[in-house]
Amino acid sequence: MAFWNRRKPIEAPQHQDLKRTLSWPHLLALGVGAIVGAGIYALIGQGAGMAGPGIIVSFAVAGIVCACAALCYAELATMMPASGSAYTYSYSALGELVGWIVGWALILEYSVVVSAVAVGWSGYFSGVLTGWGIDVPQMIQLGEVAGHALHINPLAIFIIFVVAGLLILGTRESAWINSILVVAKIAALILFLAIALPAFDISRFTPFAPFGWGSTPTETGTNIGIMAGAAVMFFAFYGFDAVSTAAEEAKNPGRDLAIGIVGSMVICTLLYMAIGAAAIGAMDFREFSVSGEPIALIVRSLGQPEAALIIGGVASIAIPTVILAFLYGQTRIFYVMARDGLLPRSWSRVHPKLGTPIFVTILTAVVCSILAGLLTLGEIASLANAGTLAAFIAVALSLMVLRRREPGRERPFRTPLAWIVAPLAIVGCLYLFASLNEGTIVRFFIWMAIGIPVYLLWGGHKSALAQK
Ligand code: ALA
């Protein structure tokens, strides 16, 4: 069979080893826990700087696109609950070449999310340290190469290696700790609302779209406008795969998964829009858009330094769980791709005693640490979005192909109105992709241009299916 058409057989749901113990409130907590992180706590500043008060529309658009993709994810996740998420679904539905391309895009997504969240975290943690009288610069300049300043972000590197160390020792987020941190993360945002809303001034909402409704390039290389804001703030919404990976443990997957995924999207969209509106109403967006800890800054400027410290403290403790989830996801993707023979098989090797993949964890941590110093938070998050948008498009396409090719296969969860939702996800993701700035799109295609020869020279011959 031609290489592009080799398809990984769909592994039907196995007979249950895992106990079905999770109900929809657990899945909601899992979803909100994986989604709420650096996006709303840190990136909102840059998003508001790009969109102006219209950031609330940016949140609504990004949330709707993400919810459509999430619904497609849920059907495929329950249909083939094997690890590897979008990579595995596209390998089975669209063939090996597309599977590889999606896996390659996911490597970009996961690593870059780790970097972005670590940079977002460093903004809050340096604020907390300053509160304790300790000054750690967020960026240290190392030198200059071809007119481009090279930096390191010491705090981001610190947190990436702490989390990598925990993963190597075999730490997984426990459901119990996750629930506490989710409540803390949401409570800190509600505290923000309680302080910012009384200072609400509607006049700060005019003009509503100072940079226009679309996405317009500027001389500095960033884009501005409400859709440019949506393309960047899309970052704040993903992480819901955490819910789909729990499919096998859901008591009633058809109902609980839908509530878990759609519910966490609805909660996050509404919460984010409220935070966006409260932030804009409380302070001129030009002031907080340049801050590394915008939520804490606004509260401090309203004369509540203790509350700012609480919010900074919660963000410092809770945001690393998002790093944990994505770094873990990255090692899983490497593991499955190596097991399929598309990456060196040694990458799927785990340490004999610890049972964890040390090599790929350290490799990822090193790459993420370098990235954290090279680009700004907005640039890193945009790059992660490019990889994610590509993967979401492939997932929605896979859903439609499998509905036609395998109509009779068991689907514990069926995407409602699939023939509307899946095309909407594709069009929405393409639109957000096109609204990213040019530098990001170029970086994404450079990454892809490296991936295709890697596949042709290596994976295409070595793949487990090619050996059959
Ligand atoms: N949605 C995740 C965050 O905002 C990636 O941190």
C-alpha cells in the first residue's frame, strides 16, 4: 500500500480495565483545570493590547471555534480511546502521511505550550518574589546574533525543570489535588471580579474596536484588531483533551463527556468574557497590556496589594499544573509515535525503575527552556496556536471521513449536528490561523517543511506498518 495511504487500524474500545467512576462534575473539574492557566492570567494583557475593549468578542469567537473542535474530539476519543489523540485519529482516518504531519504539529503545540505557560508563570512568580523583596529579572540578555537579542528567562527554566523532574519521578496530577487547584484558580479570578467590578467605568469601552474588527499587520510584526486578539486568545481555551482522555472512565460517556467538554467551554468562555470586561472597565487597557501579571497589576492599582499577592500566589501554585499536563502529553505523543516506528524506537524506552521516559522528558525540557528566552509570550503562544489549529482541522476532517467510511462502528459519544459542527470547526480554525501574524505563520511552515523530509527519509521506511 502506498505510504500516504497506510492506515493505522482503529483499536475498538477494549473490554474495560478501568473502573467507570467519573461523572460529569469530575469531568467538568478536569476540563476547567486543564484549560485555565497562563492564557487568562497572563496573555490577556497582550490580547487586550491587540484587540482593545473588543477583547470580549475575541474571547467569544475563540471559545465557539474551540467548542466545535472539542465536540469532534469527543466522538473520536470515545471511538478509539488509544493514546496519541489527534495524531492517532488522523493516522487511522487519513493515512500515515497526514498522521505524521499532525504528530509533527502536535510536537510543536505541546512543547511550545509548555514554554508559553512557563513564561506566563514567570510573570506572576517574579511579582510574588518582588513582594518578598527578592528581585529576579524576567529576562537576562546573553548576547546578540544577527541583530536578534538572545535572552534566557531564569524563572521559566526553573519551573520547566521542576515539573520535568516531577514527571521523571512518576508524578501524576491526582484528582484530589486537581480539584483543590481548580477551585483556587477560579476563586482567585472571582476575587479579581469582586475587586475590579466596583471600579467599572463604561467610558473605557469607547472606542470599542480601536484597532478594527479584523487582523491587521503592523510595522512591529504583530497584528492588531479583534480577530487578531481571537487568534492569540485561542490559547486560553485548549487543554480539554484532558476530558476526552478520561473517556474510558466516564460512567455514562455519551452524556458525561458532552457535559464535561461543552460545559467547561461554556464556563471558560463566560468567565473569560467577564474577566475581560472587568479588566477593561477597571483600568486603561494600554497600561495593563504591557504587564507580565495583568490581573495582579489591576488589583494592586485599585489599592488592594494583599489581594494582588493572593492572586499572584494562587497563579504561582496552580499554573504549573497546566505545564505538567502538556509536558506529560508531549512525552505520550513521542511515545506513541516512536512505538509506531515514526520516531526512533529508543524514544519510547522508559527507565527500568522509575517507569518514565527520561530521555524525551529532558529533551523537551531543554527545548522549551531555550524557546522561553527567544520569543515573547505572545509570539510563543501564537506558535502553539498554529500547531493546535492544524491538529484541530485534522480532527474535524477525520470525524467526517470516519462517519462516511465506518458508519456502523460503535460511537459511545456522537457529535451533535456533526455535519454542521465539523465544517464550522474547520472554517473557524482556518480563519483564526489566517489571523495569526505573518512571523508565526512563517515559523509554522518552516517547522512543517522540516517535518516532511524527516518523514520521507526516516519514518516512511521505518514505520511499523511499512515493515508488515
Ligand atoms: N489553556 C491553557 C492556558 O491558558 C494552555 O494556560
